[in-house]
Amino acid sequence: MNPAWHRWRRQTPGDDIVIAGNAYDYRHYLIRRLKEEGCGPVKLYGYRPSRWSHPDVLAVSQGRYIVREEKAEVFGSAAACINSTSMTEYDSLNCRAFEIAGSGGLQFMENRESIGDCFEPGREIVTFDCVMELVDKIAHFRRRASEAMAVRQAGHDRAHAEHTYRHRLLRIINDIRS
């Protein structure tokens, strides 16, 4: 993540549940389930979904792709940031994992082994194994603002301390030299 863009203003979080990225089938499913469970207002950022998308998905689409400081503002001010990934990504982390954390977002991500290589699950990022667990954890952190703030802060601190482009480039350069 880029620390010049992904800064946290420590604003009071709103009610929105944010999902950023393409509206593929799994995100359609998540959006519909979150709405069915009454988790709060869902906002989908990214390119406008296809016209054949479910009406619930079309209704929450913001119809715009967010970048840089605006992305940080959206992530840092959301009640929750759902970082769902395609099944084809297997056990990996996307760039968004670091952008959300660096922006002070309260990040929820499917449980996978690779998260532990970069973040401490439960302390710096919230993981879930199924939709009902996600729903329960969103409700939990809505009721416990201080716990949510502690996760935001820990994730932010870790991202800025270890997961910037500079950190990655220095590691690549050192690996090439050795």
C-alpha cells in the first residue's frame, strides 16, 4: 500500500458496509446475504455491474471506481470493509488487504492460512469461515466500538510498518543481491 494515499483520518465510522472490486458471482451472493440478514447499508465500489446483475447488487453499486485518497476515505470511514476474493485466488492476499489496513478500515476477510504471514487474525484483521460468522462478527464489532477501533489501529500500524511499496521493493532488491 502507498502510505502517501492510504492514510487514516481517524474519523468516526459510519454505518456502511463497503465492498470494493468487480461484482462477480461470489460478491453477488455476499451482497444479497448481507442485505437479507439486515447487516446495514452495503455499498459496492468498482465498475458498474452488468445489467443482468441481481437488482440488489445493482441497487448498492456506487457506479464508480475509487482510488488513492478517496479509497482511503471510504475504507477508513466504513463500519466494515469486506475484502472477499474469487475462489481462483486460493490462499493469497490481494493488494486491497494492505490498502484497507493502511487506511484504518475494519477489514473482514475469508479465513485463509496466508493471512497469518502478513497480519495477526483477530487482532489486525477479522476473519470468517462462513457468511453467518461474518454477519455475527459485523454485529459484534458494531456493538463494541472500542474493540473495532483497536483492530483498525493494529491493522493500520502493521500495514504502515511492514507492508508499503517501499518495504516490498527493498525486500526484492535484497533478495536479488543475495
